[in-house]
Amino acid sequence: MPSSDANIPVKVLLVEDDEDDAVITRALLEKISVPRFEIDWAASYDAGLERMKEHHHDIGLLDYNLGSQSGIDFLREAHIDHQQTPIIMLTGQGNESLVLQALESGAIDYIPKRNISSENLQRAICHGIEKIRLQEELVAHQRQLERTNNELKQRTDEIQRFYHLLAHELKTPLTAASEFVNILLEGIPGSLNPEQTDYLHLIRGCCGHLDRNINDLYEITRLETGKLSLNQQPENLTPLVADVLHYLAPKAQAKNITLNTYLSPNLPPVMMDVQRIRQVLLNLVGNALKFTEKAGTVFVVAGEDPLCPGRVRVAIQDTGKGIPQSQLAGIFERLYQVEKDPSAASPGLGLGLFICRELVKLHEGTMSVTSTLGQGSTFSFTLRCAG
Ligand code: ADP
């Protein structure tokens, strides 16, 4: 590529087998003062290809008619040979229809010989060189992007491995600690006084909390490494919802929260992995109970989605504290937690909703939330009807 220094000439390879035309083109180029051109004339197809291999030209001017061969043949051969010099085709009378073919074969521009002038040559050459410079810049940027992307992938893999190792290393001693607490609570080594029992219950609660966080870490590595596969079958939601509500009933009772369902009587079976949708429901209903004040209500509603035929929508509505509008957009992102959340008695890692959304996505469903601060939130997701 020529330097931006106007004193350094632009090196032009002129491939032209007609001497008169070569003389005219040279004369037109020599009339131009900025940039200056240094012209290297190749008088035949083969001589042109040979010179091109020397790689020291900034641009080529290529006649279309080169004896028994054409400029298109030249372009193809140069291309096969990985010649990178940008080429402008000079087309003669009646060759205009071949312009498209020339451009497709790698020419960066063309000038009909009948229009050839110093101005046209100067403009086409400068544009051509600039175009190639931009292309090279683009390729360099793309390579840089690819490198950055690979580095990011590598970092992500490292983080995944770290999550997995961390989860494993924490889980084993935690399970043992929970077991010892249970042994103490069962009074196997000896009886406990009420204060000791209270403390052990607190320790068990903390172990449970840690265990949930570790499970989230496990889930996230499995999701993100594509190791989580579903076992989807046509299933009924009604018994599953009843089971989840039964499991969470003590939590609702402890806060005097009304926990109820409204399931459409004609609820069709859906395609789901029961254990995974159970996990989603436990998380969403669990959150609803966690963020709803005493004596509030939490409802699980399900029915065919009127806006989306062939889908069932499950909604978990609460009368809790709600989520600020400004935070709703990020709520399903991994590690996201609503800012300054003093009511979060046992905060998680901010992975719960992310995991739920990913599980629903694996079911080809969607997940959404609406919320009004101080009035409550509704988290909902869709599942495909079976059959
Ligand atoms: P974590 O796994 O830490 O519990 P989640 O991803 O489940 O996090 O939830 C992220 C945040 O979204 C919570 O910290 C909470 O602030 C907010 N949130 C989730 N569900 C509700 C809800 N029903 N009402 C109000 N806030 C909620």
C-alpha cells in the first residue's frame, strides 16, 4: 500500500497488449501530479501474471482483451494464485456487459476505455486503494474480534470449571456437617437443652441455605455447558402444582399467606420434564412467598394462553413488595439481584430466576414478569400443549 506521503509514487501494473492503448494510458497517468504514479507495463497476459507475483504493485490496470485470453481469465488465475493486488478492469467497446462478471471475479472497479481520462483514472485508482485499505482494516478488526472472542470463551470455560469445582468442594463437607447436625438434633449422642436445640436448628437452616446456593452453582454449569438435557413427556400440570403447593404450605402458613390455585378446568396436558418444571415452580412460588408480607396472597393460575394458541401459561401472582420498573429488565440475568434489598432475609446468588428462564427456554417456552411496586408481581411462563 502506498504511504500517505504524496512524494512516494503509487506503483501501477498496467497489463495491456495493445501498445497504442498502453501509451495513451501511461500518458494520462503521467499528467496527474498527486498522487504520482510509477507505471510498470506488462504487454501480455503471461507477463502480467508474472509481474503480479512480484507483489510490489499498489494497483493493477487490466485490459479486458488480452489476445486469446480475457481479463476475466486473468482475474481468476490471479485469484487462484492468491494474488492480492487490487485490479481495475479497462473494458473496450462492447465489453460493458461483462462488467458484472469482472466485478464478481474480483475486480474492484472498471473504466470503459472510451471514458478513460486522467480524472477517471485518478478517481478509480484512489478509490480502489482506499477500498482495499478499508477491507484490510476490516479483516484486521475481525481477526482481533475473533481473538477476543476466543479469549472470552476460554475465560468462560475457566469460570465454569471453577464453579463446578467450588460446588463440588463445598457440597461434600456441607453434607457431612448437615448429617452431624441431624445426629445431634436426634439426640443420639445425648440430650440437648432448648437453647442448644435452637442453635442447631439455626445451623441446619444455614446449611440448607448454603446447599441451595451450591445447587444453583451446579445447575448453572450444567446449563451453560449444555449438559442439562430434558426428559419431556406429555404431562398434567394439575398434580404437579398441587404437589408444589403442598410442599410450600408450611412456609405460607408461617407467614399467614393465602396460597391458592386457579387452574383452568380444561387444562390440556403439556410437554414437560416434570422434575425441571417442579424446580421452576418451587423457585417462583418460593420467591413469591419470600417477598410477600404476612397475610398476603400468592396465587398460581394456569390456562391456555389466549394470545398464543397451543400454549399453556402458568402465572404466579403475589401481593408482595413488587419490583421497581427500572430493575425488571435485568431480573432474569445471571447473578442479578434487586439493588438494596433489605428484606432479603436469606439472599441467594441471584441465579434462581436465570435458571428458571433457561429451563423454560429448554422447553421452548418463554418467561416474563410484570410488577407494581408495593402491590405485587406476576411471574409467568409458557409450555407447549402436548399433541
Ligand atoms: P436468588 O437466586 O438470589 O433468590 P432470584 O434470581 O430468584 O435470586 O431473584 C432475583 C431477585 O429478584 C431477588 O433478589 C429479588 O430481589 C427479586 N425477586 C424475585 N422474585 C420476586 C418477587 N416475587 N417479588 C419481588 N421481588 C422478587
